[in-house]
Amino acid sequence: MTATFPPSTAGPVLFRAGCPHCRTSFELGADELRLAIGGSARTTFYSFTCPECGAAVRKPAGERIVELLTVGGVRTMRLQR
């Protein structure tokens, strides 16, 4: 996952992602991603629906990905322990 941060006067942030099911790479806006932060690395992940094949995708999110998604405006859900 990578993020493209436009200049401050440009449009929204786009995140580059890939689908493990159909192997397609694409860009998603912050509104197309969800971030869940749990009490451990196993329960912290981001998810999206592949725009090509429609598969629900869930991938682990380390500290750097959490930071990129949060700064980029992705909606975040904190999971209870």
C-alpha cells in the first residue's frame, strides 16, 4: 500500500492497493477504505472492495500503514479488547 499526497490545493489523497484474488492494482480514495485498529498487530487491518472483481479484501496494517491511512482521511474504527 502506498499513498499519493497531492499538493495542498489539489484533490483527494489516493492510495495504491492490489487485489490478492484477481491480482489487479488500482488506486482508491479514502472513502473506499476502512481501517480497524485492534489491541494487537493481528487485529489491526484495512479493508476494501476490489473495484475489478468485487472481492472483499482485508490486509494487515502495520504502524506505517496506519499512519498513512489516518493522515489520508480513511475512516477508522477502534476495536474493543
